[in-house]
Amino acid sequence: MKTRVDVGNVKSTIFIAAVFTLFVANAQFALAQSDSGWKQKWDTTLAQAKKEGKVVVFGPPGDRIREALTKGFTKAFPDITMEFSGARGGELATRVKAERDAGIYSVDIGINGTSTANSYFKPMKALDPIEPALILPEVIDPKNWRDNRLEFSDRATRFDLIFSTQNNVPLIFNPSQAKAEEVDELYELLDPKWKGKIAVQDPIPAGSGNGVFRWIWHVLGPEKAKDFYKKIRAQAGAVDRDQRQQIEWVAQGKYPMNFGPGTVMYQLEKRGLKFGVVSEFKDYGAYLSPGFGTAMFINRAPHPNAAKVFLNWLLTKEGQTAFSTGMGYVSRRVDVSKDHVPSYWVPKAGVKYWPGYYEEDATMSPDQENFLKSIYGR
């Protein structure tokens, strides 16, 4: 019995197999080239960074985060000194602008919030795009990040990279002066019994006050928000920009509560300050915020290679663990533990959250800003 062989099918099968083999070989070669390429780029950058000798970072206030970042980075790169200055975003931006107006360029990396990046640093044209500075595969690989992507507050220009997102606590209180059930709805803050007893974080500069007032504008709408702005201003015993001082006031009993307390509360809590937390309002929820958890690559940096090394390290699992531990934040890296994060910052199922960190939401509208200045302006 003769077996008939379909020569055309055999040739076709051989051709497909050859193409597939060539494809695999090319893919493996490209991968090898890619691996070789990033390694060579990293080694060159690191060598130049060691010659520069230091990196200057502007970041969040607080001893815990300063220690976490400086110790972590110095351990990883002992040949590069890290200089860290911590303050509110508006204060850091004012300093950078003053320096630039005088022709001084001293800062390499900014770690702060989205309103700081988009309201201050971008308008003064002080930023370079982030992605060209990213080198390490574990930083670039989207599978290491929530939603399988690197997240940017300015999605078109990509100057401000968000590496942390958590529930932004709208209110803290002194348990001996107020009960959670008395203040866990937004409009309960307007009860006459609280008149003169609320410390309000100033909503005009970048920071936690700015964020919580933008959230109110979003959830209530402009007209109701304006009415609330006036009424909460009338309730305020103090309007201040010093987050630490206001939280201390609540812990000490000077004021029963603080509206828009800011993320420095975690560091103060770790130092022993006691206060109750309203993590969201039952009627309107809360909003998600990176807090100080975004990175900016400052242009005309005096130590550009050291800046790249620090930025890449910050976004590794090791760097994100150091930052998350120091701030108590929820990292967007999926391989960083949340065990140390306070429960009030971890978003809860079933709560209404507003992601108010994109550029279009991270700054106030002219109408909103002008109205707030008319009642909160100094």
C-alpha cells in the first residue's frame, strides 16, 4: 500500500515552523539585547552618580520618613550622599521658585502631592518627564503596579508619577470632647455646638485642606459647596497651615477636631499622640489621594545621574517598602505589604471614593479658588 504525501502541506508546515523558530530566536535576541541595554545604561548612570556624589531630595515633613528614605538609600548606595529637606508642598515650591529666580538650581527630586506638582512646579516649568529616567526592569514592568500601569496625575505630559494612593482622612477628633457618631456625617460639623471648636486646614495652598475642599466641591456641587465653605468658616476656631500644630491641638484638647488633618498624622500617632479618626463620612464618603506619594524629576538638576538612581530606587520594592513604612502609605506596587498601614488609610469596600488626584481635578477651578480666597484669604 502506497502512502500519499501532500508535498504542499509539508512545505507549508516546514515554512511555518521555520518562521516560528526565527521569531523565537529574534525575540530571544531582542530580549537579550534589551537586558544588556538596560544593564549597560544602569551601570553608566550609577558610575556617573557616584562621581556626582550626592542627590538632593525635597519631600514630606517628618523625622520618620526622612530616616526611612535616607537610611534605605544610603544602605543601597553608600557612595551617594542623600540630602533631604521636608516641608509642605507650597513651602517647597516657594523655595524652588525663589532659587530659580536667582539663577540657583539645587534640587534633583521632588516627592510631594499632585496639587503641588500641577499648581506650582509645572507652571514654573521646573519638571522633566519621568519615564526617560526610569531604567530598572522591575520599575518599568507594569505587572508590578496596581492596574498594570504606571500612574500619572498629568496623564498627557507625565511629569508627576503617582506611586501611592490611599483614603484621605477628612477629620480627626479628641475622644474626650467628641464622639465619632457626632461627627461622622459632613453636615454634623455645622451643628452650633461646634462653633469655634474646629481647627480647619487652610484650603488655599496645596495640601490636605486644599484636597478636602476640592472634594466638597465635587460631591456637593458649586452652589452647595460655597454655602458649606461659608458655614464651616464660621464654625472654625482656627484656620491654619501648620498640619502638625493642628493635630497637636486636637491631641492636647485645645480644639475638639481638625478638618483636613493631613498625612503627617501617622507620624505623630507613632510618636504617641492620641486622637480619634473619621476615615470617611457616612453620607458622602471620602476621597482617594496620593498624599505626598508622587515623584517629580526636577529639570536642570545639579546631580542628574544621582537623581535617576534615587528615582529608580524609590520605585523598586525596596524603596517603596521604605517609603510606605515611613509614611504609613499604601504603595501602588502590588508586592509591597500593607500590614503596617493604619486601617483608616486603606480604602474600604462599599465606600464612595472620589479619585481627585488627576490633573484636571488636582487643581481648583478659578471660580472655586476666587470664592475661597474671598472668605479664607489672608
